[in-house]
Amino acid sequence: VTEGTHYGPGLHAHVVVQKCADSIPLYRQEKILKRAGVPLNRSTLKDLFHQCAELLKPIYDRMKNHVACSEYVNADETAINSRRHQLEGKART
């Protein structure tokens, strides 16, 4: 993904997908990887995530510009309740 890194594109993609698509925060990814025998600390995972963000920024900018130039923009603004009513004070993970 980037020169000078010891990690391949598969790990970069894994970190991004787990964080963004699967909603698994980096501290939990760190624990999961450690249990699997891959001891990566959270700061390394953060660096991998930010390296991908920098690489994807031109695509994001193009998409944002495309939406801004559209005559109509639709969005799904459906609220998602992230708290369980029976477990007051506990956020769903």
C-alpha cells in the first residue's frame, strides 16, 4: 500500500473494513489480533487506517464533487437506535 511499511494491502484492507463496515473499533481489533497470535498495537492499526485514508482521499474528493454537482441529492436519514432499552446505560457493540 505504501512504501516503507512492513504490512501488505490485505492487512490494510482488513483494518479499514473491520473499522468502517463492521464497526469494530481499533482497540477491539487489537485484542482480536492478539488472540490470533498477531500482536499489533493500536497505534500501528491507527497508522494503517490513516495510510489508507490518505490513499483514498482523491476518490472521496471526486465523489464529493460529483454529489455537489448533482441537481438532486437523496439521503437515507433513518435513525438507528444504538441503545438497548432493557439494558439502560449499555451501548450496543
